[in-house]
Amino acid sequence: MTGQGERALDGGEGVDVLEGFRSLLGTALRSTVTVAGWYERQTLALLRERMDTVAPSSAAMTARHIDQESLGGKLRGLLERALEDDTSSSRSDLFHHLLDGLVPDEARILGALSDGSASPMIHIFQRTRGGSTGEAVLQNMSLIGKSANLTLPQMTPVYVGRLKLMGLVEEGPEDSRLKTEYEILAADTMVLRAIRRATHGPIPPRVEKRSLQLSPLGADLWRAALDDFR
């Protein structure tokens, strides 16, 4: 009996020792996992901090992009560039901006006038009963629409008006050397239609003859673009 009791006791103690060992092992493993997780979190936090230092976060980049696209952001950017730009870079910026605002037909007008020539242009106004100049019926109609072989010659008054506002072309007085060209322009369908609209009974419209040529700014832009193209 004693031997069997001792063997039973030894077996129970063995089980207790085994369970204790398993408990200690589990605690050690959990501690290892906890420490490893802590180190992993610290490492990721440090890596994220360094990445944010080198490159802004997406949220920061988005905020900066939105700020740059706002009116205030654009104005601030222009003013900052104005402090850094010299005459050459400012001139280049202006020319790029002007060219970006042109359509192909307007570029053709500049090309046709780039040799220093002038093109006849007329404005047609109604007259009041008192004989004074009234409302404009047609302005900036020029023979340049045909001589420059525009894709949309009927848009010539619009093109010329835009180029005048941009300062790339300018109008001058009637050019007596272009007598034949003025006659051709006066026979244009748009001109004849405008004259009919502006005529009221016996009161004829006022037909103002002018000339169109490249402005100094337009000439500078054309030369700069050609030099860069070559």
C-alpha cells in the first residue's frame, strides 16, 4: 500500500510540475509577444515620423494643393514669384500666358501681320436723326480674315477684338495705299449686311475706315516665339 501511495503521490506531483511549467511558458510567451508588439509599434511610429519629415502626408499635400488653387494661394504664389523673377523670366511668363490664350486663327492673324504690313479695317455705326454717331453695328471687320486664310473668316471681328484687348494688334488711321483692299472689304457680305442694318431711310450709316497692324508687343512675341522655335 505504501509503495502504491508513494507512486500515486509522485504521479500527482509530476502533473503539478508539468502544469506549472506550462503556465510559466505561457506567461513567457505572452510577455515576449507583448514586448515584440511594443517594439513593432515603436518602430512603425518612428518610421512614420521620418517619412512625414521627408515627404508631407497626403492630407497635408491635399491641403497645400487646395491652398495653391484658391484665389489667395494663387495671388500669393504670383507675388512670391514676382520677388524672384528677373526681366527675362517675367517676359517669358507673359508671352507664354498670351500664347495660351490664343486660338489657331488668331495665331494666323499675327503671322499675316508679322512682316510689318497693314490690313484694311472698318467700323460701321448707325447715325441718329441729328447726324451724330449712334450704335455700332459692326466693328473690327478686316480683310485680314481672308488674307490670313482663316478657318472661320466670319469670326474675324471677334478675333481682332480679342487681339486688340490682349495688346497684340493695334489700329491706326486709314491707309491710302490700300485703296483697292478697302474696296474689296466694302464688298464683303458681312459688311454689306451691316450697312443695310445700319441704314434708316435716307440716313446712311457711318463707315469708319481704319487700318490694322501688329503692335510692338505682338511683334516682340512673334520674334521670341520664332527664335525659340528655331
